[in-house]
Amino acid sequence: MKKCIAIFVSLLALQMQAQRTLFDNGWKFTHEGKTISVDLPHDWAISYASDPTAEATNGTDGGWYPGGKGEYRKMFATPKGEVVKLHFEGVYQKAEVFINGQKAGQHAYGYTPFTVDVTPYLYRDKRLNEVLVKVDNSELPNCRWYTGSGIYRHVWLVSKGKQYIDEESLYVTTPDIHTVNIKAEVVMNDGSRKPITKTLHVENPHLWSPDDPYLYHTTIEAEGDILPVTYGIRTIEYSAEKGFLLNGKPLLINGACVHHDDGVLGAMAFDAAEIRKVRQMKDAGFNLIRTSHNPTTRAFLDACDSIGMLVIGEAFDGWRTAKKPYDYSTLIDSCYQEDIRAMVVRDRNHPSIISWSIGNEVIERKDIRVVHTAKMLKNEILKYDTTRPVTEALCAWDRDWEIYDPHFDVLDIGGYNYMIFKHASDHQRNPKRVMWQTESYPRDAFRNWKLVHDYPYVIGDMVWTGLDYLGESGIGRYYYDGETPGESWREGGVPEWHGAYCGDVDITGWRKPISHYREMLWTNTKNLYMAVREPDGYRGKINMTSWSVWPTWESWNWQGWEGKPVEVEVYTKASEVTLYLNGKQIGKKNVDLNTEFKAVFSVPYEAGTLRAEAGGKSVTLSTAGEPARLRLTADKPALKADGQDLVYVTVEVVDAQGRVCPDAAIPCEAIVQGQGRLMAFATADFQDREPKTSPRVTTWKGRALLVVRSAQKKGKVTVSVKGSLPTANLIINSK
């Protein structure tokens, strides 16, 4: 049994000698000869339309969005403090930082944070300083998904005294769940470092878990400086015999792979967007997120800590052999130590993280030297954290598999991408290997749930993906005869598409039926759900691709298909389902493991109301009438007037009775007035070419999503959406 007992802390702020100020507002951004005012986070690519005819784009992988070069400038007064630093949470990519015309630092990898000591370059009189950040994302293609371009994460201005606690040195472990050992280092006047420790005894520890994400609070103090810290106590164990144990109890891992973008916002990593992303996955029944294939944000991990979500923190996609001409293979030898340290030192103090991942589907997997690289990256992680297992996602594109055993032997937990069908022979060959499927096809939900349920040495499954995302254009799509045929990796890509439709949840936040089915399998919270498979031929002959599921909708609007069969799916763990159409019983079916907890009815279509009953519950779908109005629904009642908060407004086309019109395509225009501004207005249609930042959109499947950013003044925000239907209005308070 391999056991990890640890306590983790999350840095909240610096006080007294150290001051940490958000440095996001008031930048001047220059790109392609034009200069505009921007507030961070900022992604210049998302303001463009996806354009497969443009020359300078990241291609089908990047969603046909542009790269290029940009510059960010800001004037600022010299803060009080002997030491002044700028901390960048993420810049994509190849950033160079200049202070008053002098180069102060640089950082290449777009997904790891970095800090620049600007003390030597600051004016110490009354003159304002100028910071210039040059961003170079012109070498394309450099990634296999949408990256965005620019300073897309937060920037902080940090000032300190000559003696201060180095927050990056903070590290907390426990020999047992009752003893908390906090370690850090104080930077002294002469630049030397003094170790400090603090030990706490916890008599009756309240253990952290996804179901009960309890967090403690304390501080560590030294030399007049103080760090507030938040920590969660939990244990993890894993073995081929007992599976995965959290706090001594078995836990089946239902995971989702999630890319870094925030859908309609592109790469802009607002805290509210990161929190929403975690909440969406939690509400969909997942208990783990794999940060594929790069380190995520501080806000994302804070949300996982407080909401209750396990995390695999992943460092890289590929290693030395290129997947794309300008990807991390051009940086690994010069940057891997810096980037692993940046990830692990920042993230090791989060109770949500249960494993580190060093890579994904590396191309050089058949070269025996890959084992050396894996050991090298693992050992680099172990310099900074020894409390978690190290994993990696391995795959095969041919019949070779057993040759990867030496590679697997480096890992504490073996990651299988689409290869978990090899589990039985692998277990026979190596009975001690612990496995999880680090990527799986969405349509294999039942098979993968049952495999994890039946075999303790397979401790979890992670579907590709939890959320639809930008880039990897066309993955997960279904298509009709006459459209571009084939898989997303076909030569020339799929130019009509600019995103991946393989998520359980689309980019507007709508949960697809596969999401409800998966939640029903893994949890006991989903009692009953009903959806309808689109009839083959209704809009054209349907063709599937590897990551697609059959187009299935919460719709009973199939006009023109009267009398023809439509398949209705009902998901439940109740033993029997009865289906009614317009009050008449259509049929009754038994449901169990053998039916994969589905009841499927073939129903001749007629307009009206479907009703399914099972286990004392009922659910209905009704035919919607003609579009009558727009309905606006905000995800929260008020905004924080801090210039950083977001409100997500769902726009639905409904009939006179308030039923969503599932086929409505209504051109709309959004107007935001008052103490807020429009950040995005878009649909889940990855064939739409309208820029996400445009105020215009045509609803898709009767829906759209509008995002408003708060101003820094209190007041009201008025959102209006107009078009051929009556104008809809919504007032949101900003406090």
C-alpha cells in the first residue's frame, strides 16, 4: 500500500512588510500598429473572428485564431518597500519585461507563473515608472489547442521590506493527521535565507474531501512579517488491491479533462470564470479534474479547494519530439526545471491536488531514452513535493503496448489514454500496477464506469472532456452528408469548425444528455432524466466521429416527422420506466445493469407532451410553440464593483408558455449600460464565425450566453437584448 499523508496550505495574502496589489488595470496595448486601453486579464486573439483563410493563425488546432506580437505598457509610482517585484500568473507567450527601458526579466512557457524583481530599475524620486511587457506568440503553430495571446492571467505588484517571508518557500507536511509542520524561509538583509518552522497539533482533525471541503486557517510569522495561510487535512492511499482511498475510505474517481480556456471568454482567466468552470464540473457529478495539458490558475485551484474537487496537476503536453513545430519541444531542455518548480511550488499547498502529471501522449514513447526523460521530470517534481504520486498519460497508435512497461515503471500511477482495455493483461503481467484512464471517449461512459466499479486496480476514469473548448477544431462533432467528412485530424482540418464539441457541458453552460447519464452512473443524485435522439435523416444523414455521441436533445419538436419513429432515452437506476405520450401509455420497460440503466422507447412522433415515470418520480418534455420572447437569466443577483467580477446571462428563446424553442435561430444584439461592460456574446455553435466579443449573435438551439464585466463603481447594470422579438431587459446591481 502506497500512502500519502499531507496537509496543504494556500497563500491568501501578504501583510505588514509585504504588500500585494492587483496590477491589472490601466494598461495600453499595442498590436498591429493600433494602441488601445485594456484592463487585464486580456486575450487579443478572442476579439477576432475565427478565420481559416488567414495566414498567421495556429491553424485547426488553435481554432483558426491569430497569434502575432503585442506590447503592454503601464505607468506606475514606485511603491514603498525595499524590494519590489512583479508577479505574472501567465503570459502567452515568450514574455520579456522591461522597466524604464531596461530589461528586467523574461519567461517563455505560456502556462506557468513567473516573478520579476524590478527593484534595481525603479526611479526613487517622484518620476513615474514605465513597465513594458513584450509578448511573442508569432511562431505558429505552437500548441494543439486554443492558447489565446497576451497577458491573459493576473499581474501583481509586490513590495517587501529587506527581511520578509518568501511565500514560495511555504511548504506544509504532516507525519500524521494530528501534527502540522509548516516550513518557510525568511530572506534576510544580506540576501541569505533563514529557515523557519511552526508545528501545530490538531486534536480532532476535520478532514478535507470533495463532499466536505473543510479548510483551516492559521498564520506563520517571523522577523516582523506574517503570512496568513489556509490549509486542508486529508490522506490519500492507492494500491492494486484496495484501489484509491481518501481519508481511509474507498473513492471511485469520476474525472474530467479540462483545457485552460474559458469558452466564450477565450483565454482570459477571470477568477469568476475559473470558479464557474469548477462549479460546472462539480454540478455535473465529477469529483476530479485533470488540467490537460498544462498548469492551471491559482483561482482555479482555490475554487477546487473550497468547492471540493480533486485535481491532477499536469505540467506538459509533449516533451522532446515535436507535436507542432514550435511547441514545448523547443523549450524543454532550457525551461523544464524552471517550469516544474513554478508549478509545484505554487500548487503543492492545495488540498485538491492529489497527483502530478509530467506529460501526455509523448511522441518519442518508442525511444528508450524516453524513460530517462520521465525519470528526470519526476525527480524534478520530487525536489519540491514528495507527498503525491506522479503520473503520466500514455497511449499507443498501433499494436505495440507491452514495450512501454519500463516507462510505466517510472510512474506511481499509470495513466492510460483510451487504452484501459489492456487492463487485464497488464494486471496479469504486473499485479502491483495502479491504473487510471486519463482520457476516454464520451460514448464509453457505461463501460468505463463499470470497469472502475469492478476492478480495484483501475481507480478512475477521466473523460475527454468535461467542457467543450476552443481549438482542436471538430473533435467530438457529428456531421451530415455533404459536410466536410472525416475526423478532425484529416489533412486540412475541418475549416468550418473552431472548437471541440466533445465536452459533457457546452460553452454556454448547457449540460448535454451524456452529462446527465454520466452523473446518474457515478452518483446517487440523478434520479431520472429523459432526452430524445435526433432522427437520422431529420436534418440529414448523421455521421459520427471518434469523440462524438449521437446528437441527443431535450426536445420534443420534430415537425415534419409525424408518424415516423423517434427514439426516446430515459436514464434511471429505478427498476422500471413507464413512458406516456399525451397521457397515453406508450410502453413500460425494465431497467438494470444489463440495460446500462437506460430505457429506450421507439415512439411515432406527434406533437404534445412526453412523460416518463420511474421510482416515484416523473419528467416531461413538451413541444414548444412559435418563438414569442427572449428570456434572460443571470447566474447571480449582483456583481462586485471591483472591475473583475463577471455575471453570466443565459439568453433563451421561449414560446408564449415559457418553453424553450429548441430550433430557434433568432438574430440578436446585446446592449450593456451602466456600471458594467459586455465581454462576450456567443452560442455553443462552433461553426459560427461571429467574434465572441461581438454584441451580435444568432441563437443556436434556442440559446446564447452573454457575459458582463463589472466596473469599479457601484450602481446598476442594464442588459438589453433586442431583435425580431420584443426587447428583453435585465437589471443587475453592482455593489
